[in-house]
Amino acid sequence: MIVRDAQPADLLALNRLIGELGYPLDDAEFRERFARVAGASTHHVFVAEDKGEVVGLLHVFERPALEKHCDAVVQTLVVDSRHRSGGVGEALMHAAEAWAAERHLEATSLYTSIKRERAHAFYERLGYQIEGTSHLMRRS
């Protein structure tokens, strides 16, 4: 398995993974979202590839803040259901942490739904700790 930068040729596989995460999108909308993220200098998308197949996706970005040090935030991590518990997620998280270190960011953080208990155990195994809970409030 290798971890590498996502490429436009990966879009169909990446959209399939986003669907596995629970966010199905049509290809045109996903292509537009990928272009916006990939075009932002403070964002990065990694993929894990096994035997020529994209089996994992991680989107990380730099979050500047006034009240604390800038950090890296893992926005999205998803591993193909057939490849979970095989080191793919861990390799992608290490890539995000290395990206953050190269940018001299103090920490790597993430948000995860309270419903994703398996994910919580995974992140805790990697040394992440729950620092709090929050509510998402949105006005459309």
C-alpha cells in the first residue's frame, strides 16, 4: 500500500468512498468540490492505494485561529469497508500529521460524530483524546 496525493484521475473512486462515509454525491458535484479543495493552498487530499486501487481518502486543512495556535484539521477520513482494520487509516493519519509538521502546525485535530464509536476507538489508539463535545448550528 502507498499513500500519495489525490489526482483528478481518482475522482470516481474518491466519490465512491465519500458515499461509503454516508454522503452520496453525483459525479459533477463531487468534481466541483474536489476542484475547490484541491485548489486551496491550505488544504490537502491524500489517498491510500493498494494494488492499483484507491482504498482510502483523507482531507486535511490548516485552520488559523486568533485564540490558539494554528493547527491541522482532518476534515474527512474514510477507508473502503473491505480494507478496514488493515493499517490504511493509520497510514493516512500519519500522512496528515507529517503534512502538519512540514507546515509547522502545532497539532492535528479532528471532529467525529458521537455515533461513530469504532472511529473513536481508532483515534484513541493513535493517541487522540476527546477534548470536548460541540453542537453544529447552521443557518441555510
